[in-house]
Amino acid sequence: MLHLFKGGKTMSKPKRIGILTAGGDCPGLNAAIRGVGKTAISEYGMEVIGFVSGYTGLIHKEFVELNEDKLSGILTMGGTILGTSREKPFKISQTDGNINKPELIKQNYHDLGLDCLVCIGGNGTMKTAAKIGELGLNVIGIPKTIDNDVWGTDVTFGFDSAVSIATDAIDRLHTTANSHQRAMVIEVMGHDAGWIALYSGMAGGGDIILIPEIEYNVRSVCKTIEERFQEKKAYSIVVVAEGIKVPEGYTAAGYISHCIATYTQVEARETRLGYIQRGGSPTASDRILATRYGAFAVETIAKNEFGVMIALQNNSVTTIPLNEVEGKLKLITSDHHLVVKCRNMGVSFGDDY
């Protein structure tokens, strides 16, 4: 190892780390980049580079040097200054030809003199990070996703921002639903996990919440809607996760609103939030969480602890092995305390027919 000499003392060469953001964008990515970069530079004197467009930049050796100027002013920004992609370097495709992406990653890592690679992303990103670790490279994972479904951590940054956006939308639908005495069906993100639907549904006063983890019966949904109107309740709010099971050709909100309009005497309208939930400035909570994750990742690197993902457990930041995260999802159970609380307040999950 090279050494520097200062004041007669032998000093180790500063570590050089790389950062990338992969998968879908979400609020808080820039806060995490900033948390890593500023801590690495200010506290430990490390050199920091950022790979462009996720794992694509790592494969093609496309990067930018990250200094304090580049990291200044990005805390409140949505998206990611490094860009992102859904590149899966360990998945062979017909367009790859003879390119050995894992070997390129290993070569570029060593050519750039990296001591660690920090991978910020969701489940797919953590899976790839674990495989990079298996190549013999030092890697740290930082979990992000608005879906909040990364296993091993209590919460991912991006989730609070998405819930806030969805809740605001539900709040606004209340007035329209009341004015027209309709059932308003709002679809939020969540392919396999219904965390956004559960949290925003509870925060926004949803009457029915449909999530992938709890099998629903459309008859139950319609019965609940009819009973509410028979009880002179002027309107109903139905919050659905995009990943609930529906017949082919339908969106989640489209199918539920169609069924309500077909099988009840109640007028129904649908709203799909889509990518709005992933855009814009992160909430204060997500800024803080992303910064905590980023700073702790650098502390972990300084301790020469690698092959781990940063996680929040019982409000304490810690690490768990990446190979324990791979291939798992954090899903809602039927006895989750928020599900129980909602049921106790009369909220239907479409399974009580």
C-alpha cells in the first residue's frame, strides 16, 4: 500500500470509493449521495467518484469526480444527479454479444483504484451488489424504494415522500367525492407490497384499502360501498395498490371502479397517481434518513466492514449481510398492527364478505 508522509508520520493512502444509484428514481437519492460524499471527504479525507446511470456507468467506466462543490445544494433535489438505469449486469441478454459485464466491473473497479463501491437502490440493486461482492470486491448497499419492501430494514427512504404525496391526493379526493356523492378509487404504487396503500389509506381516511398481501373479494368491496350509502354516508374512498389481482386488460383502479359502477347503484371514478409518487423534493424525514444511511455507510467503510447493507432497526442504523437480503421481500402480514387498527375503525380490506 502506498503511504504519505506528513510531519514525520506515516499515513495510509486515503480510501477511494465509488457511488452509484440504480433502479427506479425516488426522493432522497441525492440526500444519500450527499451523506456519503460529504462524510467521506470531510470526516475521513476519502476520494469519491460517482458512476453515471447506475451499473451501466460501472460497466463502461463512465463517472464523475464528486467534490464538495458538486455535492452542495443537492439535499432538497428530487431524482439523482448521477442518473440511474435498470441495468442487470449478471443477467445475460442477446444484445450483450461477447461482453462479460461482471469481468468488466471487476476490471474497472481495480483500474480506478477503488476501495469500496456504494450501491444505492432497491431489491434488484441489493441483489446485484451481493453478486459484486461475490466477485471479491468490497461493496456496501444502501436501501431505497418508495415501495418500502426491502427486507431487513424497518423503512427505506423514498417511502415517506410517496406516502405524503398519496395522502395529499386522497385528501383532495374527499371534497370531490363528497360534492358528487361518488365512490372515488385511487390507485397507488406497490407491485407486491401494499405499504403505500396501507399508510396513505390510513392517513387519508380511506374506507376500503386493497393490498396485494390480503386477498380481496370484489363482492365484499361492492357490499361495503352499498352499505355505506344505505347508511347515508355521502361518499366512499377506496385506496388500491397497483399490484392487486385483477383480470387481464384492467388496471387495479379501473377494475374496482368498473365493478362498483356495474354491481351497485353508486357512481365511481378512478384516479391513478403513477410516477407522481416518485418525483419531487423529498420530505424532511426522507432527507434525514437518507443522510443517516449515507453517513453510516462511510463509517462502515472506514471500519473495513464490507458485503453489508445499511439498515434501520428500532430507529438505530446498523448493518446486515447483503446475502441475507437477496431474494427476499418485506411484505405486510394480516396481523400487522396498522391492519388491525384500520379494521378496528371499520376500514375494509375486501376480505370480509
